[in-house]
Amino acid sequence: MSHIQLISAYNLTEDALKAKLARFFPEQQQFRITLIKDDKYRFKIPRPLTQQEKDEILDERTGSIHKSRFVFLRAKNARDRLYITPQMLRKLLTYYQVTAGVLDQLLSYGYREYEQDFSACGFRAEVRISPKDKGLVLPELGRSGRNFQICYTLRTMERDKLKWKMRQTSTYHSFDVVSGNAFWLILKADTKMRDRIRASIEESKSKQMAPYGTSSQCLKSAMASHLIMCDWAGENWRECIGEMEQEVHSLTHKAIDYDIRAPKLAVSRTQTTNVSAQPSPRLSSKARTFSFNRAGTFSSFFSRRNTGTVQGQDGLRGIDLDPIADNDEDNASDAEESDGEPIEVFSFKDMQTIQSIEERANSALLVLRTNADTLGQLKEFYTSLDQFEGWPHDLNEQYRGQTTHFASRVSNVEYDLRLQQARLETLTRLLADRKALLYAIFEYQNALVNQELSNRAQESQRQMEDMTRHMSTLTEKTQQETVSMRIITLVTLFFLPGTFISTLMSTPIIQFTSPGNAEPAPSQEVFSLQALRLFFTITAPLMVATFIAWYAMYWWTRKRSKSRGLDQELGIYAQREPK
């Protein structure tokens, strides 16, 4: 008859358990041990274990407690949630009695759109070495209650494809000065830190070294793990800042040697009209030009063209800036340049890029200061540990040499960080100066453009004044001709009825004969009073009727024109009124 036994698998290897069971039950040749949920071993034995046998297994388990345990918490990236549930995190922090300062490190993770919290939790420490101030004592877990706890966050730049990204590593470390047991909680999105620590432990084992033997060896191994974090925090800064400097110089070096001279403008109003069709003697064939678009930005800033104009889309099509040649040598040098080759100086896109570089430099500068301060505090903490009350004497033998080497290594990294910090401070000052220079260039060019446009406006105004005077003269002549035409019209209307009646009466349709039907002699004058009366009787009323009809038509036309103008004014006024 067999019995199913369950026992906790914490810090108990399967081989150690089999060795104990083989001694307790020599008659049983083989033990089938299964690890089930809740971290327990399940196996069959002939009888239940006695309390003494359980205590021996417990002693075996206690003796196999890991001197140094590393727990790595990962995430998809530095701005995403950690791969751990709240329940697991509470159990983890409670079991290892983690200090509250770790919460600041945990809060720097989580979903967020932009990078932030660059200065979160630089360095924090809690020391309980004195027997009078010791914490929770758990001998079964190798905890004497006399320990120190530190937590800190370090950041560096890591390349992500073609861009540099800010990456962080948050570290919590506790060390028991009596048993030498250490616990590490490392928050890093990827596995880079885990791989480095694992490689360091394997290297120590390959050199036949015992990194976790005595308490002194455990303290030395803890310092070595800290150095891995410190070396990581000092990496990539030189290359990253160098690329930023190169980018800044490539964008702004032209501002130092840029020659600004008075421009000449040529404005084209349509895409088909070229203002340079009538070239000015002061315009060269290759002009440095602005070109504007509807968005109000410089689409190109000072480019060389074969013609003296820049064609735009609408409105102000282009503005040509042609520096006035000081001498023939400048004209000769311009002629030697290749036609159509663009000379790109600055654009608003460059200004945006410079602003982005400045923001990244300021963020990196803050991180460098925080890293350097954190390393300084870490170095000072380990070099002053032996000054705390209750520091074990067995650690003093090798402590001073270990801390001297540790402080030297940390100081080297700290010095490199200070050096890169000085480079970034110089770069930020350079960026501010170059931005001010670029703004001055833009303002000066705007002033030149405005001045030239003002000159063009004055010239256009003078031309408009000349045209106005010419139109005034034409208007006066037109008025005189209009008066003359009215006089001619009135004279024509006055004689028109008489001419019409005279013509009608001279025809054979109407004839007048002398009394007695006598034929007059060829040389005799004939006067007919009856014909004259008939002429005036018909002509006078017809002339009056003609003038009345003309005036009526004139009055009706004028009234109709005024009515139409009033309707249009009322319609415009109605459209302008708010609804």
C-alpha cells in the first residue's frame, strides 16, 4: 500500500529530495516526483513521513537557500506595462520585504505616449545593520534582520533601428550582512541586463571562483553586479552626442559664413507671366530667391535659378533676391558656377529639426546629471558602510580593498558621464546661439524683402498716379466731346422735321399752281403763301413732338438706370446684414 505525499518545493531540488527519500525508504528502488501547482512536489512512498523526516528535509531545504536571487521584470518597452499581475507583484514585494522606494521605480513604467520621469528615483538607501535596529528575523529563510537595502534608476541611450532611444534600468538590492544572502529586483524592458549578469556569473564559475561562498565573497559579487549596471549607464553616450553634434553642424554651419546682401525682387503674378521678360540691368541671370506657398512657409530658401524668377501657385508667385554685385570678380565667380545647381541654406523644416535636437539634448543632459549623481551616491554609500554601527568584523578583512576597486570603477564611469555632460551643455549653448543667428537671418531677410516690396509698391503707386492723371485728362476730353455731341444732336433734332417736310413737299406728290392755272414764265419767281403755311403747320408740331419724344425717352432711360443701381445697392446691403 502506497501513500501520496506533498511537500513544498521552495529552495529544494529534486535530486536532494530523492537522496533523502532513498535513505528513508531503501527498499524502494525508484521515486517518481512531480512538480504540481502551488510550487509543491508530489510523490508516492510506502508510508507517511514522520515529523523528524520532514525536519531533515526542511534542513536540507534551508541549507540550499540561494545566496543571491535575481528577479527580472520585463515589459514590451519602457513605456508599456510590466509583465506581472498585481497579485504576483504584491506577493513578491511582501515576501522579500522590499522597501517602499521601489514604488517610485515601478511607477516610472506603465503605458504612456511620451517619455517622461527622467529624474525619477535617483538613489535611495535604508540601512539596518545594527543589532538594535534590525528588521524581521527569519532564520528558515536565511534572514538575520541586519541588512541594507538600496534602489536606484539608471538610464542610457540605445539605438533602435536608426534612432536613439532613452532606455532605463531600475534596480533594487538588499544584502544580509550576517548570512550574505542577497536579493535583486531588476526592471528592464528587454533581456540585455539579465544576459550580462548571467554571463558574469558563468565567467566567475569558469575561473573556478566561488562568487557566493562567504559573506565577503557575496558582498564582492554584489559590487560586481552594481558595476554591470554602472557600465551600462555609461555606454553609447559618446556616439549619440557625436551624431547630434554632427547633425547640428550640418544644419547650421552655413549660417556662420552666409553672406547677406541687399536683394533685388522680381514678382510674377501668373504662372505664364515672367517678370524677367524685361530684365533690369541690375539683375543677374542667376538669382538667390525666396519662394512662398499658400501655407506661408519657405518652400526653398535661397536657391539658384537660370532665370530671375520663381514661379509659385497663386497670389504672390515668387520673389527673386539677387545680391547686387560689388565688383566684376563676384560676377565672374557667379558665372563659373553650374547653372541650375541649388544652394540650399535654411528652411523652416531645418528649424524644426534643430528644435527637436535641442529638446533631445536637454533630456539627455538631465539624464546625465541624474546618472552622475546616482553613481556618486552609490559610491559614497559603499565606501561608508563600515562606518555604520554594527558592521560585522568578518567583513572588514577584504572590505576596504573591494570598496576601493569598486569606487575606482564607478569614478571612471562618473567621470565619463561628467565629460559627456559638459559636451551636451556646450551643444545646447551652441544650439541656442545658432537658433538666434538663424532667427536674425530670417528677420533680416524679411526686412530686405519688405523694403524691396515697399519700393515696388511706391513705384506702382507712382505709375498709378500717372495713369490717374492720364485718365483724368481723357475724362475731360470725353466730357468736352460729349457736350459737342449733345449740341450736334440738338441741332440735328431741330432741323430733322423741316428737312423731312421739305423733302416730302419737293416731290411730285404735292404740287401748287398759280391762280387761273396760268403757266409761269421760266424766269418768273413763284411764291405760294399756301405752301409756306402748310410747311410750318406740319413742321412746327412735328418738331415739338420730336423733342418731347426724345426727352421722354431720355428721362425713362435715366430713371431705369437709377432704379437698377438702387436695387443692386439694396441687394448688397441685404447680403451684408447678419441673419
